[in-house]
Amino acid sequence: MLVSAAVCPCPPLLVPEVAVGAAPELDELRAACSDAIAVLAASRPDRLVVTGPAEQRARGPYAQGSPGSFRGFGVGLEVRLGSPGTHGGEESQVLGAGGQQRELPASLAVGAWLLAQAGWAAAPLEGLGVGEPLAAERCIETGRRIAEAAPRVALLTLGDASACRTLKAPGYYDERAAGFDATVAEALRTADTPALADLDTELAADLQAVGRAPWQVLAGAADGADLHGELLYDAAPYGVGYLVATWS
């Protein structure tokens, strides 16, 4: 059963070593992410599952202790998805086989960094890379399977909203972006699982909203859990929508 969830964006710029001179610009966002992860720990989960967008070759499960790095962003910083140990991939309870410790995709590397900053020790954990073109129905079914696999499951859901909020945004300006992001923000604020499940997958892809699939995994996991939402952060620095929320 899902007992809590935290939703955070996953730009590598969250990591100060990657952001370098621009690091202070995202301090408020980092603080919101830290607060969200504290809600996960307070829920006393048996298991934490970290989901985030991934390219096709990087999709699937990741064991506890899987390595990641930010070398692709010019920084020799390495991370791990929790500490390897007795709760590693061989004992995976939620995502099944997948004990191999392959390199984390960028989103899960950011998640690993956030958890390390929070000193995560509340429960064993594992990761799951998802993304386009995974249909909404499959995302929702994946979420239900996650929620049913342990008595008390927490979910760290990573993903950015649209990348088209301004002319200088990575995806250039799209007048639909603000409305799409507002819909997602309201769904996260109110823990509205049907609204997340109904997100337009084609529109999300057009707007480069890589959080769509992870959010729909959350929708499936939270179905029937009667959780309450709180929106901690909603802004679009650099023209990309970043949202932080908690469900508990």
C-alpha cells in the first residue's frame, strides 16, 4: 500500500557542482525537495521506490546501491542509489528481478543525490526508469503493482513539467505550456489521481514534459490510498516547469 509520495523535478542543475555559479538560484527548490523527502521518511515505509524518466536503453529496475554519475554534465561526481548492503537488489520486493547494478539514468542519479543529501536511512529502496512512449495504462498498472508489493510503500517521483514556458526555454515557447503545468500542479496539490491519469500523453511529449510517465505511475500507486496533497514549489526557472509536492 502506498503510504506517502514525494514529487520532485530532476534537472542536474539541482546538484550545486553541476550548476556551479548558478547554484544559489535553485536553493529554494533544493530546500523544497529536502522537505518533501522528509515527509517520506516520516511515513515509516517498508520500502522506497524511486521513479524517474529514462531513455529506452535505461528503462527498468535498478537495485539499491546502483551507481550513477554526472560525468555527462562535465562533473566528476559519483552517487549511489542508497548504500549497497543486505537490502540490495537480490532482495527486491517491489520491482522483482533486476538486481544488476547498472548505471543510473540522469533522473535517478539526481534522486540518489537528493536522498544522500537527506541522509536517507528510513527504508531499503530501489529505482525504476520509465518514459516515452510508455502508455498511460501501463504506467498506471506499474504503479498499482508497486503499491501492492509491500505493506508500506513510499514513492519518490522525479520528473520535470513542460520545457516550453519562455522563448529561451529548451523547447522554445509554446502557449499551451503554462496551462498544462497548471493542470499538473493542481493535480499534485489535491492528490487528484484521475487528473494525472488523464494527462494528454501527446501534449506532454510536445511540451517535453518528461514527468508525465512517472506522474502516471504515481497515479496508479495512489489509487484508493486516500492521500492528501501539498504543493511546496511551483516555478519555471530557465523556462522549465519545476514542481515539488507531497502526498501523505
